[in-house]
Amino acid sequence: MREKTIEQKLIKAVKSAGGIAPKMVSPGFDGMPDRIVLLPEGKIGFVEVKVPGKKPRPLQAARHRLLRRLGFKVYVLDDPEQIGGILDEIRTA
């Protein structure tokens, strides 16, 4: 499955949950996750989308650690079946 296909499924699921998932663009600060998930009641999480089985690059992993140290939820999504669980975790954070 292609990364773009997984990403589109994420966007659709977030929209169905009443939220938005804008593309993250961070000039001068490479390695940030692909999408920021914003759900009702101020719930937020970051999602890195990958093809099945692919891991984040070292710079991406470093950015994920930084965001987690700051108290944010960060997820690596490589299977559409993970989307429901990710959204549930963001909702209950």
C-alpha cells in the first residue's frame, strides 16, 4: 500500500471524528511528522505516515523524541488498521 493511500485514509477518519489533519510544513526544521491531528476539545497528536514496515529516518525519530519530551503524542502510521487506535489515544489524552 502506498503512503499517500494511508494518509488519505487518516484524513478521512479524522474528518469523520470531527477534526482536521493539516499537512505539516516546517521550513528550516526538517524531520517533523507529516500530519498534525486536531480533534474536538483541544486534543492534538502528530502522525508520521510510512509505507508498511518502513521506519522513520534518524532525523524524523529525533524530532519525534523532541515532541514527546515536550508532552505531545506522536505516532508512526504504516497500516490503515492503526488509525482507529491512534484516534482513540489522541481523544483520551
